[in-house]
Amino acid sequence: MAEAVEPYALYIHIPWCEKKCPYCDFNSHESHGEIAEVHYLAALVKDLESELEYENFNAALAKVKIQ
């Protein structure tokens, strides 16, 4: 019988902000000009796809946090 696997959470960090909030302690940077979000998201998807191929994800995804 397969071992029970706990659900997991996925945290996605978007490191650019229009303005850095004074209370924020996340690794983020104010944008100065155009943000390369298309390239960042493409790299993020590629990274997630490679992890899915490498890891054995038998667990359910319980939550997704995008910060």
C-alpha cells in the first residue's frame, strides 16, 4: 500500500513591485522601467515543469500563494 502523502502548498514569488512598501520584508525590488514579466513567467513555468518531471508529486496541491 502506498504511503499517505501530505498535501503541499506552492509559493510563487514575484520579485518586482511598483513601489516597495515600508513594512515589506520580502526580497523584492522597485521596478525602474519595464518589468520583464513575460520572461520571468516563462522561466517559472519551465522550472515548475522540470520539477514535476523530477519529483514524485502524488500529493494534492492544497494552496497556492502568489506574493
